[in-house]
Amino acid sequence: MKTPATRFICCRHAPGNCWRARLSPSTLPGGPPRSIGRASVVDQAATLLGLLLIGYAVVGFDSSTPFPGLNALVPVLGAVLIIVFAHGKTWVGRALSSRVPVAIGMLSYSAYLWHQPVFAFARQYNLTELGLPFMLALTLVSLVLAWLSWRFVEQPFRKAGTFNRGQIFTTAGAASTFFVALGLLGYVNNGFPQRFAVDPELHQAFADPLIRDKCNQPLAGKGGKVDFCLFGLADDQAAPDMALFGDSHSEALLSTFDAAARDQGRTLAHIGLGGCLPLLGVDVANGNYAAGVCEALADREFDYVKRQRIKKVVLVARWTLYTGDDYSERTMSKYFLTSRTDPQKSRETSRRVFSQALEHTIEAYRSIGAEVFIVAQVPQQMINPESLYYRLARDASDSDEQALKRVSELSVPMDKHDLLQRFTRQLFLRASQSKHISLITLDDAFCKDRQCLIGDLHSYYKDFNHLNARGAGLLVGQISHILDQ
């Protein structure tokens, strides 16, 4: 029989939702908790340890913690210890059986369900990151809604005699049918875009680039079948004049590289995978592809340059994605860089591996006679440009001046941009000052008056970190200069 403390832990309330495992006293060796007259030392110690394990997970885990995985055992074991050993005579059992924790347990699942739409609609409406006071207010709203649904929805259904079984199944079936039909209707009609008079060109600004489609083969989730693709003059009878390698940010710049190479009668070779760093000897853990795919791709890139005797190599990436840097803990990536000698998944390891791999990659390419150009990361925005520009399109009463002011206000401040990229920029600057690389920074094309603009009356970005073709077009002068050198 479950105590109130057991119900609090295993039935409703699970911070982070991470130990909702199917563990209960009846499934564990020895069966359910025994009836005990007083708490033993083992009971007290086990429940205190369980509480400490859960507390450690709540306080110590953050967005950089690899999860799920072995780390999930920490809160799970904590919950199991409390489920098995807590009872009315233990300190933890008495604490969790008191009115406040039990009330929280009763409301927690409703609050979990309500907070999702409340916070999602608030973020969609505000565009920018919500401040702490606003988040606390939304939390209070979620709790009030949770109590209302618990009181007027859950309780009547739990009360015997209020509804018979037939009524419950009929009502549930009708409600499910209605919401499924409503969802399908929206899906089939693509969200009813006719609600807004939006220029079709606006949709194209946020579409994925198709420039590599002629070369891409089905990846099948492995990344191994992606091949080198020629642009510019695209002369397959001679060695390319330049190679462009990187993650999806290299593809975002590809249209401008292609146009510049064509204007100068040069051939450019490109290969890259989203989420794969173009550095030698490293792999991306918790990334887009299976272990070893990114490391093998970087090796293929190096072998291609060596075999073709290419003299210029350009490396482009969202560099901060791989060093554990972002504007907030909530948005921080869970990608980790590892190497064969440094396999631990942590922010510190990622930075150490990045630094070593950058130096190794530069030395390797220079040893085969290739000049290395590194394109620093484009300013990363803090909002979704698609949401901003669709809203501007709907607010047709705004003047161009008002729209430009709104765009500037929502663009990332240069101070935040500089802080985000400080670690990688310092490494690049050191290599540039040593004459080991040529560093290409993009700030001048986008940043003015201490703001790095997300666009003008049209977006420069496809999403918050990738440029679209219009944004990449602003870099034609710098890219042409690389080809000229």
C-alpha cells in the first residue's frame, strides 16, 4: 500500500520528468514496504540519501549535462530509495506526507500540462526571452489553471457515481475525435496561411537552401554518403582552386561562394554536414549523427585536399555550438566535442578538444601546402526572424521607419555577440596574428550602432543563426577577396 509520501514521489511529481520510470515497491525485490513500528537506521539513511540524490539532480543538472544516459540514474535511484524505505516513521516520509508536498503532488501533473501552452504562447507573443518576473507570473497562472482543472475536471471524474463508464468513454471518444479532426484539418491546410496576406517572397526567405541538392545522396541518418560538390566554374577536369568545408553554416554561404567563383572563373569544391565541425581528430557526441561520422568526414576533407593539391581551404561553422557557449543556459546546446584521448562529455572537455583540434587542423593543412582561411561565426540572433517578419507583414499599418526600429530593437546587441564568441575569437585571433591562418570576420556587414542587425525590411537570416541567400549576399566582397588572394 502506498503512503502519501510514495504517491508524492512516484505518482505525480517528478522534477524534470526524468525519473518517471516504471519502478514501484511491488516490482522491486522484497515487494512493497513492510509495516514498521519505528524507523530503523537503514530506513532513515536510505531516505535521506534518496532525497539528497534528487536534490543534487535538481540543483546540479543543467542544459550541458548529458541526458538521458547514466546521469538519469541519480534521480531515479533517489526516487527508488524513497519509495522503498520511506514511511510515516522516517523523517523524509513525514516531511513528504505533510499537507504542502501532498498538495503539490496532486496539482503537479495538471501544472505540467498547463505550463506548456501558457509558456509557449507567451514566448510566441513576446518574441524575446521572457524575464524572471514575467516567468514567475506565468508560473502562478499555470498553478491557478492546474487547481481549476484538478477541482472541476479531475475531481468529478474521480468521484464514484458522477459518471458511468459508458458516459466516460463516450465523452473521451468524442473529445479525442474532435481534436484529431481539428489537427488534421490544420495540417492538411498548412495552418490556413490565407488568414494573412503575406508576400510569397517572404516564405522563400526562410526556406532551406537547395544549392547542394544536385550532389546530395540519401543520407539515411548516417552522413556517410554525402559527397563533394563542385561550384563556380565547376571544372571537373582540373583540381579545384578552393575547398569550402564546414557544418550547415558553410552551406548557408555557398550561394555567394558559388557566384563569386563563377565571376572569377574558379572552381570551388564543397562538402559538409550540419552539426559536424571541420576539424581533424574530433567527434561530436550527442550530435546529429552516429559516433565517428563527423571525424571520418573531416578525414575525407583532408585527404581530398591532399589528393587534389588544393591551395586554399576555407573553414566555416557555427563554432560556439561545439564549445558549450550560448546566450542562456536554457538555449545551450548539448553537443560535446570528444577525442580518442579525451572522451569525457563536458563543456571543459569540449573547449580543450576544440583548441587542440584547431591547432592540429591548421598545422595539417599547412603541412601539405594549403592556405587556411577561417570564417568567424556570423552574429547569432536571440529571436526567430521568421516570427518577427511574419508579424511585421501582418502589421501593415506600420511605416518602414517603425518596422526598421522594431527590427533594430530585437536584433542582438554587439556586446552580447562579442561575449558569446569570445572564446573562439581569441583562438582565431591568436592563429591569425601568428600568420597561420587568414581570419575573415563578418561583423562589419551586419553590426552598426552596437547592434548586429537581423535584417532591414527583409530578413538576413533563415533562422536565428543561419544566414539566408540575401544575408549571405552582403558578404560577396569579402568572399571575392578570398578568391583573389
